[in-house]
Amino acid sequence: MGRIMSMSQLVRALALVASLLQGTAAEEHTVGNTTGWTNTQGADFYTTWATGINFEVGDELLFNFNTGAHDVAIVSKTAYDSCNSANPINLTRTGPATVPLNSTGDFYFICTVGSHCSQGQKLFITVVADNDNPSPPTTGTTPPTTNTTSPPPPSSASPRGVAFAFVFMSLAIAFFCC
Ligand SMILES: *[C@@H]1O[C@H](CO)[C@@H](O)[C@H](O)[C@H]1NC(C)=O
Ligand SMILES: *[C@@H]1O[C@H](CO)[C@@H](O)[C@H](O)[C@H]1NC(C)=O
Ligand SMILES: *[C@@H]1O[C@H](CO)[C@@H](O)[C@H](O)[C@H]1NC(C)=O
Ligand SMILES: *[C@@H]1O[C@H](CO)[C@@H](O)[C@H](O)[C@H]1NC(C)=O
Ligand SMILES: [Cu+2]
């Protein structure tokens, strides 16, 4: 009986390892969560929203807004800083809008309606390569300079290593404990 319980723990451990080895699936990030894409939230709302989110190549941003009330422009850093909507890289007027994140680097989004951008309807994100090992959290103000698409070599300190250690612990429990 005890052996059977331990074996089911082992099965769960193996399932966890399998999910870690598969890597992270492409994700859709809803900008501003349930608040959506709006000009009513003040200066730091979208900066705060983006903090701690891991944006990876292949993910998508979903901007929730009603057509006509807002829009989504992809702009340069200069245009983002000054809320200049004159020459956007891309302008989508139809909401809700889904924007795929195609490459690594910094991306800047503003709303070009009225003075919404200067009211805080602007978003800056850093997109990193899609790989199995989540990038370490950055605590400084400097965004990570990821301009290479090749994933780093696997290291023994990776989540995989932790997961394998977990499996060996489960094996020990299964065969020596009970
Ligand atoms: C948005 O949702 C994520 C995932 O549920 C959560 O971690 C985060 O705190 C939320 N952010 C805001 C600003 O509500
Ligand atoms: C602008 O971005 C939207 C959303 O990703 C896309 O559907 C549209 O084709 C883009 N337009 C141009 C001109 O690139
Ligand atoms: C990614 O590519 C699509 C299709 O060309 C484009 O519509 C979209 O704007 C791009 N995303 C970004 C963040 O540039
Ligand atoms: C990556 O960026 C650094 C500094 O930003 C630069 O010196 C280097 O040449 C870049 N490498 C590639 C492959 O673009
Ligand atoms: Cu707007």
C-alpha cells in the first residue's frame, strides 16, 4: 500500500518533469488584464502591468478596446517618449487587436487618439527569446540586451536539474522509505 502511494507520487513527479522538458507554450498577454487598453489609469499603469511578465518570441499581446475609442500604434522609442503619433511603424484602429511578438528586443506601443498617450496609454516591453529556461528576474532599470536568438547552453542549475533532483528524491522515497 505504502509502495503504491509512493509510486503514484513518482508518476506525478515524472509528469512535472515532462512538462518542464516541453518548455513554455506561446502565451497571449491581455494588456492591462481586465482593465484593457484605456487612457483612464494614470501614468504608470501599463509599466506596472508589464513588470514581471516574461514576454517571449511567439507570444501575443491582446489590446482590448472598442474601435473608435482607442487604437494601437507601434512606434519608436523616441516617439514613445514624446507621444509623437505622426509616423507610427504600424497603426491598428480596430479593437480588440492582437499583436504577435515576432522578434526579440524592445517594443513601444501608444494610443494615438487625442492626448491619451500623455495621459498614460502607452506600453513598453522587452521581448526575449523563447526557450525552456525562464530568464532570471532583472531587478535593475536596465532592460536585458537580448539581440541573439540562439538559446543559452543548458546548465546544471536549470529548472531541469531541479526537476531531476526531485525525481531522484521521489525514487528514494519509493524504494527506501516504505
Ligand atoms: C494581471 O494578471 C496577472 C496574472 O493573473 C497577475 O499576476 C497580475 O498581478 C495582474 N496585474 C494587474 C495589474 O492586475
Ligand atoms: C499592423 O499590425 C496588425 C496587428 O499585428 C496587422 O494585422 C497588420 O497587418 C499590420 N499592418 C501593417 C501595415 O503592417
Ligand atoms: C509581427 O508581425 C506581424 C505581421 O507582419 C505584424 O503585423 C506585427 O505588427 C508584428 N509585431 C510587432 C510587435 O512588430
Ligand atoms: C549585440 O548588442 C551588443 C551591444 O548592444 C553589440 O555590441 C553586439 O554587436 C550585438 N551583437 C549582434 C550579433 O548583433
Ligand atoms: Cu486611447
